[in-house]
Amino acid sequence: MKIQMIVSILLIALGFVLLIKGADFLVDGASSIAKKFHIPEIIIGLTIVSIGTSMPELFVSITSAIDGYSDMAIRKCCRK
């Protein structure tokens, strides 16, 4: 029981580290691509922030619709 808890904690920590590194990789890659097309840094930053804040809601809506909770997906869309 105690070993399972330690393994769970280690996996959560590993997932958190990978999440941070993945986010850094995504931001660096998106920024370098946008800079090659001479897009201003303010547009790059705003786009990355807007995508980052919208993705969790999109994933919840898609997962809800797939699992058969269409009312939750619609609620997320219409903000009721």
C-alpha cells in the first residue's frame, strides 16, 4: 500500500515536470515559427495565451460529448 502511494506521487511529479517541459517546447516552437513569418511579438503572445486558456474547455467539451454528456458540452459552449 505504501509503495503504491510512493509510485503514485512519483508519477504525478513526473507528469507535472513533463507538462511544464511540453509547454515550454510548445511556446518556443510557436514563437520561432511566428518570428520566421515576421509576426509581431505581441500577436504571438496573445495567440499563445488565448489558445492556452481555450484548450482545457475544448477538451472538456469534446470529452463530455463523446461520453454522452451533451448537455455539459453545450453548457460549456453557451456559458449557462
